[in-house]
Amino acid sequence: MAQHEKLKDQTGIDIYFCDPQSPWQRGSNENTNGLLRQYFPKGTDLSQHGRDELDAVAYTLNSRPRKTLGWKTPAEALDEIIE
């Protein structure tokens, strides 16, 4: 989220960050971390993986329906916001 201010300016959406040392505020983030660990165990050096492999994992996770999004995929939910 290094460019969160740019994202906010371009989309008009509010960006929120959790308080430090408060993992209970980060449910979706923690869940996503768990999903990523299925592909890349903790401590994995991501520089050892090519762009195509990283993009494939991102596509797989972003194509997975989420209960919190009414069983839409993150990509579908984002498309609705952008339209």
C-alpha cells in the first residue's frame, strides 16, 4: 500500500489501516496471508520466483469467491466499484 494516497485520490475511496500489534483487526488480511502460505511458506524469498509464477498465484487468489463479498471474487467486487 505504498501508493495508498494515489489510490485514494484516483478512486475517491477511503483507505484504512489497522492499529499496530492488533491482528484481530485484520481478519481478511490474516486469511489472505494463510492462503499465500499455501504457495509460499513463511520465510520464502519471493525474488526466487518469476513474475509469471507470482502473477499466477495472484490470479488464483483474486479469482476465488469470498463469502464476505457475497460470493463474488475480489476482481468482480473491484470491477463493480470501478464501474
